[in-house]
Amino acid sequence: MSTIIEPLRGVHDILPSGIGTWQFLERTTREVFAAYGYEEFRVPIIEQTQLFKRSIGDFTDIVEKEMFSFVDQGEDHITLRPEATAGIARAMISNGLLRGARQRVWCMGPMFRRERPQAGRYRQFHQIDAEAFGFEGPDVDAEIILLSARLLRRLGLTGVKLHLNSLGTPASRASYRERLIGYFSAYESQLDEDSRRRLHANPLRILDSKHPETQRIVAGAPHLGESLDPESRAHFEALCARLRAAGIEYHVDHRLVRGLDYYTRTVFEWITDSLGAQSTVCAGGRYDGLVEQLGGPPTPGIGWAMGQERIVMLLEQLGRHDGLQSPDVFLVASGERAQAFALELAERLREGSPRLRLQVNLGGGNFKAQFKRADKSGARYALVLGDEEVGRGVVALKDLRGDQAQVDCPAEEIGGRLSVLLGLDEGNTGKS
Ligand code: ATP
Ligand code: MG
């Protein structure tokens, strides 16, 4: 026997038994984005490595050590996308969608980062992304946060808290940078290795360190708020006022910086205490310089990304899902003529009732074995076909979940009968 091929570390399968939670999340996401006039945007999973290096920034965990990158047979340098914003910004530019125009879009799909796998942290994971281009804000900052708040609320996740901060403009960040270098230099020998290396190149990164000893030093670091330029301060205050007016609670967290270099002004995270260490379920901010940095026209932007695995874990704790998709009907057929007719009948029924969920017994077996499968399938009804039924032009209908007696029904009437029993025509107007 050959050896089993194991899945890669940090990737996971989503099994049919758990898919109802994902479907609930994805269906609700589509509804909420539609309610705000955001349109779906699908971008490639592979991009030129340069795109992520240029946008996310050196001295970030992603670019330094987490990207899945390779050189393909044609010498192209390719990376599996670690996040969606860079690809969406690239696509906006490539397709000329930003010339004098504003865009509000969303996307959903897999991302790849070579992290140390643990609960809530994977190497292939999924994100829901919202992005808005061309708005100076602060109204768009408020809108995109309200959108995330509504999505979380619609999902039933009321225990997640909003943390907010402003990183100011690149200029005000530069003066903060100098103050941080001054502060951290005094503790240089106690910092973790990554933070020591980033001390002069990108000291803001140190604030985001997950290292416990470094975090203790971070606790005493100067606040960014004190270095904020007046325009950024006014922008931030206007955002906060809009959130208050909308009844959204928030916590201003002066240590909140994001793991990517491209953020300016507003940054925010939605944090839960129900998931242990992996507590951020959604994170985002404003990235006014990104589009220009990627060669596009100067265009402000703002967005967020929500980690689907972490949201699914919260939904599972609450037992929220779209339910199992059991078939409505299981078709049992025994005998040569009956088996030959079964697939044909099933096709006819699906043609007549597009919403009917019908599973056909495959691979034969006696009636007893087939009824066992019918029961296990979760179907409400069984259709029973033997050679004798085929000869009489009837199908037997059996209620698998009630105590109604099995009845014969003419084969050409069974579709209509099932539609009535299952309520499949309700809400349908006109003929299909
Ligand atoms: P963290 O600090 O947890 O590493 P991050 O700052 O790297 O997060 P972002 O790049 O902002 O994360 O991604 C947005 C969201 O995507 C995160 O808040 C999280 O919910 C989710 N996420 C990020 N990385 C992973 C991962 N490796 N596995 C599962 N979800 C992830
Ligand atoms: Mg990370």
C-alpha cells in the first residue's frame, strides 16, 4: 500500500458537515455589501512578487518571512497573495478604473502567509475585504466602519469591540518615528531580535510586536496622538463624532498600528476575547498613498479585511449556520428496468422543479440497503421504483419522517405532487 499524502501544514479542509457556517457568513456578507452599494471585485490569487514588496513594505512580517513566492518556468517572480488590498489597487490601476472615478468594492477568497500555524492562524486562510477609492473622508471612514459593524451585528457577533487610532500623515509619522527611536534605543538590548533589527528602519513595527518582553517595553512608549498633525486630528475627531452619532461604541487605542506599511490616518481593529490569542477578527485603515506608490493617479483609499476562519469559529460557538443541505427526496430503485428508468425520471423531475433537491441511489443494492441510505441522506421523502411499478407506470411515494402510508402515484404526476408537498412553487411567479 502507498503512504498517505498529508495536507500541508497550516492548511485546512472545510468539510460538508461544516459548510453551513461558511455559507451563512458568505450569504450575509453579500447581503450587507449590497445594502451599502459596494460591488464585488474578483482579483487573481497570483501576482508579481514586486506588487506586494512595493505596497506592504520591507520590514513587515509578511514581506520578510511570510510570503509564498516562487519563480515559474518563464522566470516570472510570483507570489500567492497574502492580502487583497494590493491586488485590488493594482487591478483598479490596470483597468483604468480610477481616472476621475470613485469606487466602492468588496472581495472574498483565500490568502496565503507562511506563519506558525495555531488555532485561528493558518497558512491558507480566507478574508472578506472592503475597499473604497477616491474618497477623502472622514465620511467614508465612518461608512466603511459602519458596514463592518452591521455585518458583525447581522452575524450575531455582538461581543466584538472596535479599537480605533490615527497614524496621521507620513510627515507627522516621521516626527513620531524619531521619538520612538529615542525611546526604544534605551531598551535596545531587551528587545526581541525582529524589533532590534527594525529599530532604525521602521520603529513603528515594534509597537505591533507579539513578543511579551517587547510588549512590556511598548507599554511605556510615547503616544502617536501627541505627534498628530492638526488635519489628521480634525479628520479623526470627525470620524469619532460620526460613529457616536450612529451609536457605535469604540475605544481609542494609541498603540494600535497595523502590520502593513501603507496605512495613513485612520486604523481600526475589531477585537474579541472569545478566541484566545488570535483576537482580531477584522482590521483595516486608510491608505492614501498606496495607489500612487503603485504607479496610479493620486487616489485616497480605505479598506478592511475580516478573517473568515476566526469569524467562523465565533459563529460555531453560537451555533449559527445555514443548516445542512439535505436532499428533499431520495430515489430508490431496484430491478433492471427500474434502475434504467431511475436516472431518466430524476432528470425529468429536476427539469420540472429546478428547486427540487433529489438524490438518486447509485450502485444498486436491495430495497433494505437503499432505504437505509435514504434515511441517512436526511431526505424527507423517498420515491420507490421496482420493475413492477415501472410496468404499471407508477412511482411509490414514502414519507420518511412521518407515519403516512406509502402511496402509488402515476409517474407523470409525481413532480407536481412533490412540488405541493415541499412547497417548491411558493414565491414563484409565472411559469418556469
Ligand atoms: P495578526 O496580527 O493576527 O497576525 P494581521 O495584522 O497580520 O493579523 P491583517 O493582515 O490585518 O492581519 O488581516 C486581517 C485579518 O485577517 C486579521 O485580523 C485576521 O482576522 C485575519 N488573518 C490574518 N492572518 C491570518 C492567518 N494567518 N490565519 C487566519 N486569519 C488571519
Ligand atoms: Mg500577521
